[in-house]
Amino acid sequence: MQDLIQHLINGLGLGAIYALIALGYTMVYGVLQMINFAHSDVYMVGAFAAYYAARWFNLESMPGVVSFAILLLAAITGCALLGLLIERFAYRPLRNAPKLNILITAIGVSLLLEYSGQVIFGADPKVFPEVLNNTPLFEMAGVSFKLFDFLVIGVGLVAMAVLHFLIYHTKQGRAMRAVSVNPRVASILGVNVDRTIVFTFVLGSALAGVGSVLVGVKYPKIEPLMGMMIGLKAFVAAVLGGIGNIMGAVLGGLIMGLSEEMVVAYLSSTYRDAVAFGILILILIVRPSGLLGRNQTEKL
Amino acid sequence: MRSKIRAPLLALLIVNVLVMLLGFFTDAYVQLNILFIVVNVLMALSLNLVNGFTGQFSLGHAGFMAVGAYTAVFFVTKIYFAPGLLGLFLIGIYSIAGGLLAALAGYLVGLPSLRLRGDYLAIVTLGFGEIIRVVLLNMEFLGGPRGIAGIPPIPSIQIGSFEISSFYVAFFYASSWAVVCFFSLWRLCYSQYGLSFLGVREDEIAAEAMGVPTTKVKVRAFVLSSFFAGVAGSLMAHFTSYISPASFSFLLSVNAVIMVVLGGMGSLTGSILAAAIITVLPEALRPLQEITGVDLRMVIYALALVLIMIIRPTGLFGDREWPEIWRSWKTTRNLKKQTAAQKQSQSARSSS
């Protein structure tokens, strides 16, 4: 029982991380109907931006909330800039190209970031600076509830709420929804389509930056290929919840995290990567629109 | 009947004579790369049937190669193997077995997933590729994560006192498969039956309305593609003499996709050219690595993929084949010559 609760908490923490990254996938998919394969590598770059910021300001010697905030800021800035550049130079020239070409470009950008990362940052894993202590907050029935789990889950839920507000209750959000439904008509009605798409990319990438710092403090090993698997799983989470749907991404992320933790705990850790794809294949065959399909909620 | 097998035999003969002549001047390193070109040609051709001709984006080609490779290697190392001509015959049988098992895997994967389109299909095939790899990782009798080492190479053949060295036998064997693959795909794709593939690619709904059973067509393309992928995997196993689940990662699938895209989706001759380029390119870039001190090859790869998509999204050949491109090139050249000649005669007339 004790173990089960511990696994549940761990699973939720893992799931919240998937959810944060899945939000980026789901937003870009909602607006452009494309899988931004490079999203997971934007996340990787965010982790390295925070790593270098920490070394630059020598943050490791003064752990605390301020340092954590600086790391977040660095990661968000780095990711947002990168998202901007990718959109501008890789995806915008192909805006009206066939879907297949865009997909291949996305894979190409992803590989480019991964291998450039290996050249620039080095292929060996680095240790993420320890700026926060994972203090146990309280203990209940022999299970310790730690700070990071709450932090990750809290940030995930807050991000979801903020995004929801942004998309359904602001002007910018309305523009995003309009572009999602029909970019041409939206541009006729005075929406700046390019700017809206850039905004979506920057927002999604910034979320990846937040996720990268949270993962960094929780699992302090970063390397240029760290985004590959987590990105795929986050994408699966987005599909599971119903791609283009904000709530769905978070729900999917939590389910993914829980199921992976359970498989590792009670079956075999070698199958942990197969679980994600098993879930994906099942969901696509049984219910391709995801758990919270499009019928109930509007796209994006 | 005779005329139908004349072209493939001729192609096989020409390729082998060329390589035999080339073989006199080259060392083992170049010879191995020539063999890898043939493997990659098989890989690119088979993927082109699905990605190029049928328009279904598969990212799980490495998984089917793994099935073929592991099947063939299982037979060779665990069941029975003999040197000489008998060995070559056995390798052939085992390759076919590997291909058939890969085709079965392709059928099982394709049947549920080919109802999906575009991005989703890409992700699902990627997922199946990874699942095949994870399952292999957990199969202890196939070496698990350690893989299988010491796979026998293609044997040399003794005819009287004359010995054909392993490389020539291997090349003959591999190129036979490549020729079989190329001609069967060519005749399939450019036949009346093959129009259904193109129909599915161009407009699935219209094809369905014209009475093309789209799901069946897609699954057939997928199964045939998986068969040749399995054969390519078995060849690769013999040439590298070591396989492990890590040899068949997502990157191998991406590599196959790059070849198809570079050559042009829907161009078999383009795939052959692209496979050769992609195989030789990393080797040609080796001096660059020595100068800069870092491995820039994959960076250049990835950059090339993005740039191709932006600058020339149709790839080298588009969906045309070499003869057609050659003819149109000659026509434009002749036209240019004619106009130039006309201008010259005109200016000569006006000056006189």
C-alpha cells in the first residue's frame, strides 16, 4: 500500500512533466495541424540554457528560490528564441507545402538540434546545477511527500489554467482559435496569421523551457539526446488526450506518467518505452480523436 | 518470357562486371562501402514503394529490417550453415525466410495502422519500430541487448582451382537482390495494377470512389516493402557480422527516409542514386572531421534534409525516372542549340 501511494505520487510527478511538454505539441498542432518534432529538442536546449546560465552566474553556490527563478528565466528565454527562429527559418517557408514535406522538415530540424547539441554542448551527460533542495514537505502513513512532486504538478496545473484563460478569454487567444479553424479567412478578417503562429510557437517553446528546468532539478542529468524519448512520450500524451485540446494534454500526460511508473514498478523496466507506444497504438486504433475528442471541445 | 528476364539479367551482368573491374583497384574498406550501397539501395527502394508511390509515411522501416536480420542470423548461427556454394544457397533461403517474416510483421503492423493518415501513421509506424526493438532487447535467446556477434560473412566459392573471393560473391548476391527488387517494383509501379498505388497517393477519396480498395492496396504495398526491408536487414547482418537492437534504431529509419526524400518520392532510379550518395557522403566527409576535430556529419545530414525540403522539396528526380529526365534534358539541350543556331544565322543574314 505504502509502495503503491509512493508510485502514484512519482507517476503523477512524471506525468506533469509530460503534460508540460505535451501542451507545446498540442498548441502547435491545434494552430498549424503539424507535429512539431523539434519541440522535444527545444526542451533539451532549454535545459542547457539553464545549465550555462547557472555556470555563468555561479548559481550553484547560492541555492534558493531566486536562483531557481533565474534558471527558469534563462530556459524560457532560450527556448522562446529558438522557437521563434525555427518557425521563421524552417516552417514558414513551407507554410503551404504538402503535409509530408512539413513533417520531414520537422524531423530534420529535430535531428539538426540534436546533433548540433552534441557538437556544441558535447555528447557526454552534464550534471544540472542543484539550486533547490528536494525537501520532504510532510509525511503521511510512511509516505514522504516531497517538494518537487508538488512543484511539478502545481506548475503543470497552473500552466494549463493560464493557457485555458489565454485561449478562451483574450483577444490573442481568439486569434489563435481563428487561425486554427481557417487561416485564410482569419487573415481576411484582420488577424495577423504570421504573428499569431509565431506567438503560438513562442508560447509552446517557453512551456518546454519551464519543463526542462523542472526536469533538470528533479533528474539532474542532461544530455543532447535527452529530448528524444520524453518528447515522443509527451506527444503520445497529447494524442491520448486528444490533440489540440489543452485539458486533454494534461490528462494524457498524467495517464502516461502513471502507467509508465506502474509498469516499471510492477512489470519490467525494460518495457517502459514500449508502454508509451503501446498506449498510442491502442488509442489510435480504438479512438483516434483521443480521450477528450474534438466533439466535446473546440480545437485548441 | 525470355524478353522479360533479359533486362534484369543484363543489368545484373553490367553491374557485376563494373564492380569486378573496380574491385581490382580497391581495398577492403571501399569494397565494404560498395556492399553497404547495395543494402541501402534495397532499403531505399522498398521504402519508396510505401512513402513515395503509395504516399503513406512510414517511419518504422528499421523495425522490419531488424525482423529480417534477426531471422536470417538465427538460422545461420543456431540451425545450420555450410561453407561454399551450399552456404550461399542457404543464405539465400534464410534471407527469403527473413523477408517473409518481416512481411508478416508488416502485415500485422499495417492492417490496423494503415487506416490512419499522415502524421499519425508516421508516429504509429515509429512506435511499432521501437516496440520491435524493445521486444528484441528482451529476447535472451537472441542475445538481448548484447546482440549477436560472429555472423559468418558470405562465403567465397571454389570452382576447381579458381577461387571467387568473398567480396565478389557477396556483391553478386546483394546485387541480385537489388536487381530483383528494382525490377519487381518497377514493373509493379508502372503497370496498370500499380496505378492503384498512385491513386491512393494522389487522392484517397477519389481512388476509393473509382473502386480501388484503398486499405488493401496500402497493406499490400506495406507487406511488399517490408519483405524487401527484411532481405536488406539480412544482407546487412552478413556484411557487418554483428547485429544488436541498437543497430536498428529510429535513426536507421530516418536514414531510409532521407534517401527516399533526396532521390525523390516516387522515383526508383532516384532512390538508387540517393542511396549511393547518402552512403558515400559520410565517408567523403571524414577528412572534414579530421580538420575540425568534431563529428559534423550528422549535423550536415540534418541540415541537408531541411534544406532539401525548403529549396527542392521534390528531391533530385521528383517523381520521374532517369530515362524521362535524360530525354527531357536532351530535348532542352537540343532546343537551346537550335535557337542558338537560328540566332546565329539571323545575325549573319542581317549583317550581310
